[in-house]
Amino acid sequence: MVVEVKKKDNESSESLIRRFNRRVQQSGILLRTKKGQYYVPAPNERQNKEKAIRKAKISDKKEYLRKIGRLDEIMAKSKGRGRVRSLAKLLNVKLK
């Protein structure tokens, strides 16, 4: 996919470059290129099973906390990335 930007009448070169950069970011070309920079092997069957087990445990713990009313307290106290960390700490889960 090629990003093409033509200069408008009375447009400065700075705004042209800014418009070009915005178009490149919106197209996702840079993200695709950076993803392809390193080879990431597909997860094997054992990793898939471990991930499914970990996910099931986390959802069970979250459901239990929601039922006893603790989950809402945690979510109200924390914000943003801290919310995930405090929830992970409560669930005794390691974040990668």
C-alpha cells in the first residue's frame, strides 16, 4: 500500500510532512513492518493448553470476586494500568 500526499495551494512543507506522517500512521504500514522485523514462532499445543488453563483460572477467580462484591471495589479504587496490576496481584497471577 502506497501513501500518497499532494501539496495543496499555499500549504507549507511542514504541514505537508505532518499530513503525510498522519496518513502513514493511519494506514498501519509502520506497525506491519515492525511486526515483521522479528520472527515469532506460533505457540505449540502445550503452550495453548497452559494458556487456556490460566485463562480459565483467572475467569473463575474474577467471577468469584464479582459474586462476593470485591471486584467492584478493586475496579473503583484503581485506574488504568494499575487496575490490571492490582487485579493480577489479587488473583495471584503473573503478568508478562
